[in-house]
Amino acid sequence: MREWAEAQMREKQQADNNQKTADRLYELKMRELDQRACELQDAEEQCRRALEVATKDYNKAQVTL
């Protein structure tokens, strides 16, 4: 009976450790995805600004012709 109880405690501890590891990996992945989303948003804003500048320059060039 004692061996069974000890085995149960070891299994519970291992399950807790596995859950903690899974939670940590999930949190890391969520941070990674959030970072990537921020990078993509920044790139999109830079692209939009570059497009606006190019359009402004094009329109200015059309006026001077």
C-alpha cells in the first residue's frame, strides 16, 4: 500500500512538472507570436509611409511637368 501511495505521489509530481513545462512553453510561444505581430505592424507602417512619400513625390513631379 505504501509503495502504491509513493508511486501515486511520483506520478502526480511528474504530471505537475509536465504541466509547468507545457505552460512555460505556451507562454514563450505567445510572446514570440506577439513580438512577430509587432514587427509585422511596424513593417506595414513603414511601407505605408514610404508609399505616401512616393505618391507625394510623384504628384509633385506631375505638377512641375
